[in-house]
Amino acid sequence: MKQPLTHTKAVFLMVAVTLMWSTAGVVTRYLEYARSFEVTFWRAFFTAASLLLILPFFKGRDVFFRIRHASLPFWLSGLCWSAMFTAFMLALTLTSVGNVLVTMSVGPLLTALIARLFIGHRVPLRTWTAIVVAGAGMVYMYAAQLASISLLGTLVSLCVPIAGATNWTVTQHAHDQGHDVDLMPAVWVGAVISAVLTLPLALPFQASGHDIALLGFLGVFQLAVPCVLSVMCARVLKAPELSLLQLLEVIFGILLAWLGVNEVPSHAVLAGGALVIGALVVNEIIGWRQRA
């Protein structure tokens, strides 16, 4: 009989998940020939292929039959996952790892805003304050780098937290209506959609065998496996705990790029990122204490 996942094990497992997520930036810097949409295609392809084997183990052999009869929120969630997968890898090819990760970290605050606008969730004063502080950090980070930063890379990076916030809002609304979205299969749908949409744009392939091996690693161990593990952790950990632990991806990702390929984060990234992460941490801790 399988032992249930304890709170302590879930915390350590989530730390390992963020470490796996954070490898994308440094690994993409070692690619030889693969660029842009080809990078996105191969990672999505290997993610979808590996989940074909992983999903039946966790969700039962009829998982793909159930997908064919899934509700509209499930398919909307899959579209959101595909947008996140595609935009994230494209952003890494357009701008620095630090810029991408700090931009992504505003996801929880965007989630609060989108949930307020579309499903009426109340946004407390502490979260509004965090949004203002984090926004100031983002403005400073990008304003200080206007001469060297990619506007396209910035816009593509922003697509990731926007899609993530939309995904949460859709699944939360479905939950409120009594219809929970099964996130593990939704991740597979997202990977399939991403691979199908980017395939025509990825041709003709230029990736070397070395590149495909690295992108295969990302598809399996940076995306498929940690996404499955994070869903397991979400059953045990509270939302504030998950939000705080997920911030480790920013720290790990910047450190790995710094140590692995000498991609030194600028002063603006460090200062702006500190404001963003600080606002998120204070917001979650205050909310946690108020609920306790």
C-alpha cells in the first residue's frame, strides 16, 4: 500500500520540483543550432511523449478515454498550458534568464487581478499593496535596461504569467461550479497543442543530436516529471506555501545561469527582482497569518 505524501515530504519534493523547473535557462544556453520555435517544439514533443507513459500510471489506463469526454474548462486549461510552454521557451531565446524568471514571478499577483475581474474574487488591501510594489520593481528592472533589453522578449515573457493566471481562474471557477479540472492530463493536452502549433514554424529542423538530447532532457525532467509532482504536492500543501516555494525557481534559475554559463544578472534585475519577490513573500506570509 502506498504511503500518503506527508507535509514535510511535500515541501522537500516541491523544492526539488522548482530546481528541476529552473534548469531550462542554463540548458538552452548550451544548444548548438536549435533556435526559437524549434526549441519549443522539441521540448513540447518530448513532454507529450513522456506523459503518454506517465499518465496511465498515475491516472489509470482509461485516462485518454476520459480526455475525449472532458469539459470545456479542461480544454481551456490545456490551451493555457500550451501558451505557457510556448511563450516560456521562446522568451528564453529572446532575453536573459533573469528577466524571464522575474517577469514570470508576478503570476500570483496577476492571478488575483484576473480572478477579481472575471469571477469576483475579493482582492485584500495587502495584495493591492503587493501589486503596486511588484509593479514598481518590474518598471525599475525594465526601465534601467531600455537600451539593452528586448521588447519582444519582455512581451513574450509576460504571456507566461498571464496564461498561468487565466488557467488558475478557469480551473477555480470550474471548481466553484462543482466540476474539478484534472490538471495532469491538461498538461499533456497543453504539450500536444504546443508541439502541433510550433511544428510548421520549426521547419526546417536545424537541431543537432546534441540539441535534441538536451531538449529531450528538458521535456522529460524539466517539464513532464516536475509538473506531475507539483500536482501531487498541491494536494498536500496550502496555496500560500506553494506560492512561496515556487519562488525558488527564480532564485535557482538565476543562480544556475550565473554559475553554469556566466550569465551574470544585472543590478536592475537583482534590485527589481528583490522588490517583486519581497512583495510576494510579505503578501503570502501576512495572508497566512490572518487565516491562521
